[in-house]
Amino acid sequence: MLGIFKIALKLLTNDKGKFSALLMGITFAVFLMVMMMAMFSGILSRASSSIDNVGAQVWILDPAVNNVSSSIPMPDYVLDFAKSIKGVKHAEPIYFGGALVKLRDGTYQGVTVVGLDDVTLYGRPNLIDGRIEDIFAENGFIAVKDAEFDKLENPTIGSEFEINDHRGKIVGIAKVSQSGLFGVPTLYTTYNRAITYIPSSRFTMSFVLVEPKSPQDIPYIQDQIKHLGYQALTRDQFIDKISSFYKYHTGLGINVLIMTIISFIVGLSISGQTFYTFILENLEKFGALKAIGAKGRELVAMILIQTTFTCLIGYGLGVGLATSMMILAKLRMPDYAAQVTYTNLSLAFVLVVIIAAFSSYVGVRKVLQIQPFDIFRG
Amino acid sequence: MNKIALRANSLSKWFGDGEARTFAVKSVSFEAMAGEMLYIVGPSGSGKTTLLSMISGILEPNAGEVLVQGSDLWKMSSNDLADFRLHKIGFVFQDFHLFPRLTTVENVAIPLILQRMDWNGAMKEAKKYLEIVGLANKSELPPVKLSGGEQQRVAIARAIVSQPDLLVLDEPTASLDGDTGRKIVEFIKKNVLNENRCIIIVTHDNRIFEYADAIMKMEDGKLLGIERVKYEK
């Protein structure tokens, strides 16, 4: 069979015009599909970055909250109640809010302020410079060194700034696993300082972070919190909730889906059409092969190897092109939210397999229909 | 006395049913001998090509049988028949049907590749047959770079590379000028025909009749008769 495969590949690759057209079509389709899905995946990942960065196992929130940045403040009794639930090791409040930092040139920069519980500092970031206990110092803030860091004019320990008309001082530099979605820098401080510096409503707690005694306690904790009219979500459940919000309630998901489908149709059309033309041009030759003694399954194998080969090369080129574009884009724009995941690659691969199957079907159907007698009859 | 290479018994092929039934070939019986070059001649629509297709195992007759070396072609399964064609029957088509994207030697090697011979072995064997047809120096060229006569010789090399007992040629001179056509048929007679091989040619080119050992005349699907002649050249 190897010889037959070699013949099939030579027939395909020696027809440089059609082979290039096929490759370009599939590469372009894969490129578009991967780019679309990678951008969407990047956005979803960035939208959930705070959950990863804080690292709590269970989050208590108002059921109407769809993402971390638009929290609905909760009253203090939620925290007290959470602490009283059997199975809770400890529960701490956390604050997320927006503030304005006045830069040296007099312009203002929006920032996200994360207020950590004053006693435990639960959800603290990893410091790359400074000491965590300095956060208790007067006006102490920790700046996160991420893609947005330079928007604060690259502060160092000791840098002073003005935040909502209060004095602030950088006492540490932290790193986090991911930047946020909205392109604003992040400052950590204590809970009480955060609610002092940032105008707040009657309730101030954005979320309650819960550490259960064991994972088996989580369903019970969730049930108890539900009775209170609030929601307790595990880290993954909260990420899923945010993802669902962006997918189904912002128009973002449907737009990406439409673009992915269009890319798929483009690939399917180019590949199907070009392959059909290729088969039509060689149809009499396939008929001659049948007359000589080639069996139907051998001709089918030839076509399958041709489409599989083309689609795999096109898939590789498309993925390579998409990742190169993302690397280049990230060199110029650190904020660029796109990431290639195994899910993206698998989905693009499945779509490419469908393109290959469709193209093969078009060719196989035609080749199996041709009768050797037609070759004699001319 | 040569042995019988092919026997056709009461072969019929019709299209349509009832009053619309039209006979392409009607109850044709004949024998072709090994070592013989037999022509099937007749006007267009006389059933020559249909008969050739039936005796070479690519068009099933409605009635009758075809025995090649004692095997009834149309009692075989389709896979067995394909295998039989691959090993025992060589085909030369009117338009050659060479793959333009393969080299000449690769085109010739196709039957061997289909027989699962390894690639290098098939190429080596194919080159031998290109030498026989005088095209060894053009083995790496694509067929489109060859003249019509040369392409015909490549098609012949492809047809004989698996050393078939029966070689069928459909209008081998139709795409060639008179002189080239005669040379090709003369070449076949001298270099391709042997005592174990029967060659059947469908043609209406009377310029090559002189090379025939037997001429079978057809008209309206019926066999008018076989004239066996002695080739002397």
C-alpha cells in the first residue's frame, strides 16, 4: 500500500498550482479559526484572572454578579454567617474597587484596588520585591508588575503617588499569574485602607473568600449560603459563570462563533472546490487505473491520503501562522489577549477533519462512479 | 498449433428493456490464439469497443461467457476480476491516459505498484520496459514532454510491464499520424507479441491491417466473420 500512497501523494504534490491553492485555503481557514478561538479564550482567561490570582477555593457573592470587576457589595453578616458554617476553616472579606491615581505629569490613571483582610491578608500576591508586612505601613500599597505596570510609570519601592486625593506609597512589587482584561494596573492594600480611600456604599464587602476544612465540605457550605440568598462558588464554578456571561450575554461569544463558522465555510469551500476540480481533471486516469486492475478501496485510500496529507499540512501551517502572529503581537502589545489552548487546537483539528472528510467524500463519490468502460467509450 | 488464449461464447450486450432494447453486441462467439495479433474492425457503432470491454473484463455481458486461459471472467467476484485484469490483461487506451504529474517511469510502474511490488523494485522493472520501447533516456520526463508516438510507447510499456497474456489496444493509431501509427503497430508486432501472448486491437485504420494475423469484422453488433491471414513483412 505504501507505493500506492506514494503515487497518490506525487499526483497531488506535483500539481503545484492546485496543491498550493488547497494548502492556502486550509491554512487560511485554520489560521482564522485558531485566531478567533484563541482571542476568545484569551478574553475569557483574562476575565477570570482575579480568581486565579487570589487563589481562594470558594467565593461567596451576590447571585447577580457576573464577573469580579462588577461585584455587588454584601453586608457584614454574610461574613459572620460564613464563619459560623460547619466545615469552614476560615472566611475572609476581600474588596475590589476602582480608583484614580494621579501621575507625575498630572494626568489620571484608573487602577483596580484589591483590599485584603487586615488580619490574615488572605489572597495576597507573591512579592518579587519588598515585604508583605509593609502593607500595614502608612499609605502602603503593593503594585502588581504585569502588562499594565508601566501605566503607573514603573514605580519602585518608596515611590509615592496620589490616589483619590490620598497619599499612597509603594511598599512592594508583586507578580501575578495573569493580567486583567480591562488594561488597568492593580494595587493591593489592606481592606480598611481600601474602603477608606475609595468611596463606598453602605456595604463594602465585594466577596467573601472561604477556605473549607476539606473539599467534601463544599456542597454543605454552598447549601447553607444559598439559604441566605447568596451564592458560594468554587473557583472553577466562578470561572465558568464568568465564561458563560461573556459567551452568552455580551454578544462576544456569538460573534466569535459566527467568525469561526465563516472561517470553516471558507476552508470547506476552497478545499472542497479545489479538490473536486483536481479529481475531475484526473477522473479518466482514475478510470484507467480501475480498468488496469485497481480496486475501489485502493482508489479510496489514494484520495483519503491526499486529503489527509493536505489537511494535516494546512493545519500545521495554520496553527504555526496563528501562533507566530500572536507571538509577534505580544512583542508589540503586552496586553494582547489571545492564547492557544489544547481545546482550541482540538476544536480546529476537528473542523479540519470535517473539511478533509467532506473533500474526500466529494472525490470518492466521483471516482467510485466512474466506470472503466467509460474510458474505452471515450 | 498455438493454444487458445481467449474464447468468447455467445456474447451479447444490450441496453434498455422491452421494445426499447438495443443490442450493442449480439451473440458473438470467437477464439483468439496465443501468439496471434487479432484485429476487431468495423464501422463506428458496430460494437467493437463494447466487445473489447466485455472480453477484457470491464463490462459485464448480458449473456454469454468469456474464457481467458480457461477462467470464466464473469463468474469471478469483482475483486478477483480486478486482480485477474491486473496480472493477466494489459490495456492500451486510445488517449493513453497517462498521469501527466508522474514521470514516464512512474507511469509505467503503476501496475507493479498495484501488485504491491516495492517502489524501488517497480521502478527498476519499469525502466527495463522503457528500454524495450526505446525510451530509457526519457524515463524521468513527464509524459507531456513526449511526442504522441512516444506517449503511445509509454502506454504500451505500462500495459506489458506486468507480462500479461492478453493485451488489448483500443484504436492505438487514432491519435497518431499515419507513419507513426504504422511504426507503433510494427513495433508491437515485433517486440511485444510473443508465442504466449495474444494481442487484440480494435481499429478502423486500414493502413495497419497488413500487420494482422486475424481480422474480425463486425457490423451492427454482429460478427461477420474472422479472416486469418499470414503476416509476412
